[in-house]
Amino acid sequence: MSLKVHPPRRLPDDVRQLGNQLLPAGNPYRYVGDHIYPQLNEADFAFLYPAEGQPAESPVDLMLVTAFQFMEDLPDRAAAEAVRLRIDWKYALHLPLNDSGFNFSVLSEFRDRRVAQGAERVLFDQRVASLQQAGLLKKRGRQRSDSLSVLTKVRDLSRLELVLETVRLALRALVETAPDWARAHLPFSWEQQYGQRALAYPMSDGQRTELEQSVGRDGFWLLDRLAADDTPGALRELEAVQVLGRVWAQKFTRDAGGVAWRPGGPYDGQTEIHTPHDPEARWSAKRGQGTVGYRLQVTDTDDDGQPHLITDIALTPHTQADATALPAIQRRLAEREALPSVQTSDTAYFSGANAQASAQQGIDLVSPAPPDTSPQAHLPDGLTNDQFLFDWEQRHVTCPGGHVSSRWHEAPGAADGEVVVQAVFAREVCAACPLVKRCVVGSLKRDGRKVRRSSTWSALQAQRQRQATPDFRQAYLRRGGVEGTLSVLVRQHGARSMRYLGTAKGHLQALFTGVAFNLKRAATWLAGFRPQPRRRGLGLAALRRDTG
């Protein structure tokens, strides 16, 4: 499809009249029709389309309709129907009353085009810029960051269901891509065994063992067949086939004795696949609750006398720590010229490197530093890390007893330019030291006390001292407001669950959710509506004061 650029449509008189009668002040669709749609230009999205082909639907219309979807948490079919039938959507898009809209499948094609061209951020960045121009987003104000677990679109699978579904999807991809090759090489009996979606059902231990052995052998046979020299290389590059190889490497072992489940070991959250339908989704646990999915990073504004608006929203891996996500958040804010002067977040976002990087950008990071969790910190008179003197030039450490370390090891830290040092004391020195019971927890084996410190340790210690002050505690109280933003995203915009598969489309969902949130907040704020404080309690104490 090609784009034939047209100027923004004029709002039809009959639609304007109906909108003025039916749409109240603060209605987000009235706000879009009056202020946003006239500002959008189709030419800004011409790079998404080839020069030749059938005329495409207006990218401005499709972009706004996608935002409206997330404003009301609607599927594609319902959104296409709303374009045809609803006055408020026609008002927002400047469509005539008799406009029949478009087929719902166009929305999916438009999302695919956005992801393929790397244009996911266009509308969100434009809306942040327009909010700044409207005076709703203060430059160098206060902002808050927090994260939310997002569930993958597909259901949880047992280990047996996982491998069965992995084989089924790989076979289906092979049949669709190379039917002649599949007809010549794949057993016809596999249609009955792998033709339907895998569902858990009651079976005896013997039946389960037999099925586990059978699917393991079949998967290895298929991988061997695909690795043969006479197999087209393109088949080995299919995503479903790649997932099959990774799952079998993670779940099975094969030797002369046959096929067996791989013994359990340390969980590798970075690579472990939990569903072949969404191989990028990862398992993670928080407060004892494990989920498979992703993590949504949200940053909103927190300025007095201003609406709370989202300045950054992004989908990240479920296993990525919040502290490692903060540099990317601040980089995107800088690209939008929306960096705050104060950024508030919980302990998960703090690191010494983040504190230093934030200060270099003029950001005061109001985030509690994690406590010292070493065994010595739990002793009444334990000798903790801060009591050791590190000499970075001489590359040694002096302990509280006056002894010098015997070895010094340096390694790169988690942040760019960060260095982590581990100093080791000789076992004989520690064993003879009168402070050993306060310093070494457990028995002395090959080495004595080991202490670790990063090059950003001074920032960590400074934050621990600062967070004990009343000013810090008062400033940190404001962080709780971001929980309300997360609640609205979940309850009104469906942000808890993924609509699509994979990180790329999930990130697109996050950005449009942020656009939808900001549209509603900006519309109600500009119409003069302000949040009302929630009343707490029954008010009996106030009644007693009134009566004296």
C-alpha cells in the first residue's frame, strides 16, 4: 500500500453540532477533535509506506483509533465498529456521519508496519511535546518512576505441555513454509499426535512417562533431520524451529541410553523459555508470586498545580532489575527534553552508579539506598564494609585490625565505567586476629575475610546517610502517588495483560496506553476538572469538634 497525503479534514457541520450538544466538557474525544487532530499531518508518516501501491488508510486515523482502543481497552473489531457507529469517535476524527470506516484487519497491519519501521514512539513523543507546549508538563519538574508486572497473552504451560506445543508449532511452520519437504519427510502419524493444541488431561504415570519419552525422541529426530545437508537452510532459520532447538537444549538430554529430562539446576531467567507462543516472555517472582510475562516501566509527573501525566512508558524483560532500567528511562526523557530535576523511585531503582549518573544530568534521585545485607551487619558489633579502608592507588585494603589484604581483584560493574573490587585477606592473618569473631562469619577455609566495593560506593554511602534525614523522608512520601497511575493503567486501560506476542508489539501497546492515559488526563484538566481529595474515615471526630 502507498500513502496519498491529504490535509486534515474539516469537521463537518452536522458532526460539530451533534458534538457540541452531546459531548460534555472534558470529553477526551472532543479534546482530540478540537485540538489534536488538526495538528497531525499525514506527511509525517509517509516513511511507513512504499511509493507505489493501492491507497492506504490515513495513518493519522489509524494512529488515533489505536490510541482510542487503549483508552477504552477495546479489541480491533470493536474499535472498527466504533469508528462506524459512534458520534464521539467521528467527532475526534472529523469524519462525516455516513462514513463506513474500515475493516478491522487494517489495525493489525498498521501495527506491524509501525514495528517493522521502528516508528513505535512517534505519537507518544509528539504528545509529550504538545503537552509541554500547552504548559501541562513542567520542564525540570518532579517525576516518579515505578514498574508493573505484565502477564503474557498465553496461558501457563506445564513442562509436558511446553514441549508438546513447541513441536506442534515447529511442525506447523514447516508445513506452511515447505509443504513439499514436509510431505516427503514428516511422518503422517504426527498429525494425530501433534495436530491439536496440547492440553493437560489425567493420565497414569506410565502413560505420562511414555508420552514424555516419545515427544523427546520425536523432537531430536526432527532437529537431526533439519540439520541434514540436504535440508534447505531456510527451514533451520524459522523462528519456531529455532525455539524447538532452544527448548530441547533446556529440557532434554540424550545419550546411548535414550532421552531423559534434563536434571534441575540453577534457574537461568535470561534464556529459559516458558511458552513457545511467546518465547521472549520470562518467569519472575515478586513477594512470593511468580508470573510469566514482562515488566512495564512507568514514569509520571508530580508537580503541584499540574496534572499527573506519563512522560515515559516502556516494556522491559521481566527479569531486568529496575536499577538497570533507570539509565534507559533517563535517556528517553532526555531525548524528549523532559528530564526532571527530582526523580523519586523505590529502593529497586537505586545504585551508586545511578545516583552519580543522575547527578551529572542535574537530577536529584530521591530513592532509598538498599541496606547492608552482609552477615556482619546482623551482628551487634560486626565489622562491616564501611569500616575497611580501600586504597585504590596502592590496590590494597586495610581492615579495622590494621592488617592489609593479600589479593585485589577488579571486574567491570553493572553500569558503564563502574569497577567492582574484591579484596581478600590471608586466612592465617584472620585466624590470629582478635577481631575475627566480629569480622568473619563461618569457618575459615582457604581464605580469610573478603570485602567487595564498587567505584560508586561513596554515592551509596552518601544516600544511606541522607535518607535518615527528615527532608528526605518528606520528599519520599510523594512517591506513593505513582501507584495511583499504575492502578489507572490496570483498571481502565488493561495494562496488566499483554494484547500481543513479543517485546516489540508489547512495547507498542505500552506506548499507546501512555498516549491514551495522557489524552484523558489532559482533556479533563483543560476542561477545568481537578482531582478531588478522597475522604477518609466516618468523620465522627469532626462532628465532635463541631459540637464542642
